[in-house]
Amino acid sequence: MKRFLLAAIFFAALVLIWEILFRAKIWSPVLLPSPGQVVTYLESAAADGTLAKATVITMRRLLVGYVIGLIMGLPLGLLTARWKLFHDTIGTLALGLQTLPSVCWVPLALLWFGQTEAAMLFVVVMGTLWSVVIATETGVRNVPPIYRRAALTMGSKRFHIWFKVILPAALPFIVSGMKQGWAFAWRSLMAAEIFVTILTGFGLGQLLHYGRELSAMEQVIGIMIVIVVIGLLADKIFFSPIEKFLHRRWGTSQA
Amino acid sequence: MHLTGRHRSSATEELQVIAPSKLAIENVSKSFRGASGSVLALDRVSLNVAEAEFVCLVGASGCGKTTLLNIIAGLEKPDSGLVLADGKPVTGPGRERLVMFQEPALFPWLTVLGNVLFGLKLKPNLTSKDRRDVASYYLELVGLSRFERANIHELSGGMKQRVSLARALAPNPRVLLMDEPFAALDALTREQLYGDIQRIWKARRKTIVFVTHNVREAACLGDRVLLFAPHPGRIHEEFTVDLPRPRDINSVDLAAYATRITKALKSLGQPEAAVTG
């Protein structure tokens, strides 16, 4: 409770400084709107449904792409961990492509898929996939061989070992890879939405883009806040409980 | 406990003391390719272990005793020779011969209970109720009933090895293979476990092959102690420990045996080999 209170005071102070800066009129109000203006924009965007619609569109692209990335990345990671051939080929490819900022996929996606949902999805999948492949491979390679041996003596065989021993043992690595993949996917999707206008749906990135076009700074800042909040919520609702569970089970240090 | 008749019968059946295996190791050889060429870890080792016998393998590091244990477990294949369990050749690992390792091989993603259940879940024809009953029985046997729900990292070293023991016992193997299971524990915890393992061995009637570098431990636990010599790994000498059980690690009679074995160990020209006791 005390921690919550301190955090609340911190954020209240942040807004207060913002308000003071606005009132001091150092910058033009066009460049720095007041917190009140941003709230008004968010209220109206929420009231007419723009915000909800954009959020749903963005989250759908993100989630679908992310899940596809996971479904492809996990088995690929297992293959690269299991067979040298896959390690030397797919593994090397993944390592290389992971260093490529996922925004760099946007031009290619545009040329291949045009201004379509497929282009968005492609960018998100590319953002997710390679992190998951690499984390899964690293996780599996770090499983102490003794787990496998112990399982073998208890009658565990191939698939049972993979699903009941190797995968759970690699879970801490896989989860951190999933988290990184999520972060990469989120960033690249925002970049793609800002770059690309797609008639099938206006996402948050596009709202941000049009805020700039219209010089509506309260919209730009408002949408940025929404994007930050979504990122925080994803962490708190999805990753944080998983990480807490891992910390509790494995006894690793708790942040 | 509320058990239906069917449950009671199959859990009880699962908990029955079953016949321990006799082991025959015939001319087993195994070499490893190391940095400095091929090393003969085991050179035509032959050994018979009777039903419900407790055999200890002692020797300096690198004398092949762990390799032999792994071969009996089926985790490694000999280059030549044969391991027979009740007359049938061992071709791979199986739950008839369960291993308790020196390093904690417990699964950190499972609770204490989950670890003990792991092997049981691989046994067919058991309901989940049966498995729970069996697991609870063994956790009680090792004195850890209260820690069913605990996470592995919350346990002390001694408790971890107790869970390992319960996990190895739960699928009711005929042979228990123990690879320096107490080496990493403090003396006091070890002494407790010497008592426990003798009690459990008597209650559950297992054939036990126990690898250790601790001569006193071997004399305390073994019906027979086999002294291994290195380069190449082979059985150098055999000692029959004729003392009543349960044995106390600190007893004078036991010390006499330990001294004899230690002397033989030293005569192998390996004074640095652990003569702990």
C-alpha cells in the first residue's frame, strides 16, 4: 500500500510538472498541450469509439501475429537445439535475423503484400519469431543432462521427455524469449502502422500518424499514453504472473 | 482416507514388497575417448549381486565405478560384456532399476509431490488416486509428508536427497542404484540417512548397488564392499562386512573394517584417494 502510494505521488508529480511547464508557456501550446487537453481528447476518442476500434484492430494484429510467431518459433527452436543441421542453418539464420531491427521488415512486407493486413501480420511474426527460436534453443541446450537421464530411468521416452522434461526445464529461457519477442513485435507493429495506411482498419499507430498530420499534439500524446498503458498491462496481466510463478518454483531472485 | 474398494486394492497392490532382482555383470568393458586418447574405464569386470543384497563399490575417482552403475542402469552401453537382471539382458534404462544421482536430479518445475509422482505417472493401470496414495506413502517413509507442496529449492540438501530416494522408490523398482548420493551432505545429515536407508532397504527389500568414495560409508551400508582399482577400472578386492544391522557409522567394529579397506585402497598407490570416514 505504501509502495502504491509513493508510485501514485510520483506520477501525480509528473503530471503537475507537465501542467506547470504548460502554464509557463515556454513552448507553444501547439507543441505542448496541457494534461487537460490530452484527457479531453482521450475522452472524446473514447466516447465516439475511435479509440476502442483502433485498440481492437491493433491488438488483433499483434496477438494473431504473436501467436503465429510462437507456434512457429517453439518447434523451430526445438529442432535447432536437437539437430546440428538445423542449428547450423535455421539457428544461424535466426541469430542473424534477430539482430535486424524488425522495422526493417516493413519495406519488404509492403512490396510483397501491399497495403494489407498480411503485411502487418508478416512484420509482427518476424518480430516475434527469431527471439522465440533463439530463446527456445538456448533454453533446451541449458537443460542439465541429468534431468534427461533421471527421466529415462523412470521410463520416460522420446516425446514424453520432450514435453514433460526438456520443455518445462527450458521454460525460464522460453518465457524470457517470449517477452523479448512480444516487445519486438509491439515495436515493429507500431512502426508499420505509422508508415502504412491500410484501409481495412485504423490502428493506434495510424491514429498517432494522423495526429501528426493534423498537428494535433493532444492526440499524439494521448495515443502515446494509450500505447504505454497497453504495454504495461500486457506485462502485468500476462508476463508478470508467469515470471512470478517461475521465480517461486525455481527459487530465482524476485524483482 | 476414503478409498473405494477398487482404489484400495490397486494402490495396495502397487505398494506390495516385490521380489528384488539378482544382477549378473559378465565381462563388462568400456572405454572412453578422452583428450589424451582412449581410456579403459572398465576392463572385463564381472560381478554377481544376489537378491536384496546391498553392495558398495568404492574406489578413487576415475576407477569406473560410476560407469559400471550407469551400465547397470542401462544409461550407457558396454563395449563388450553383458548385464543380466534376473537372467534377462539389460538393453536400456527402465523403471525396474532406478537411479539416485549425486547431483540433485529433482525437477525444479515440479513440487516435491510432483517429483515423486513423475515415475508413477509413467506406470500404466494406476488411477490418479492410486498414484497419490503411493506417493504419500513414500514421502512418509522418508519423513517428508509435511513437505508435499514444497518447491524443490526450498529444501535442504538432505531433504532433497530424501525426495530423490522417495522418487526412486515410488515406481517400486527391483534394483536401486545409488551414485554417491550422500557425498554433498554434511556429516550429521549423512548419519541420519545411513539409518534411514538401512531401515528402508529392510522394509522394501531392494537390491542395492551403491557407489561411494567414502570407505566408512561403504562399510556401514554394504553386505559386501568391492574395492575398485583404476587404469584400467577393475575390481581389486572384495570385503564381506559381517556386522549386525542396523549399523552405526561410529561403531568400533565398523572402524576395523574401514581400516582394512582403507589399507587396501592405499596399497593401490593412490594415497590422495578419499579416505574420509
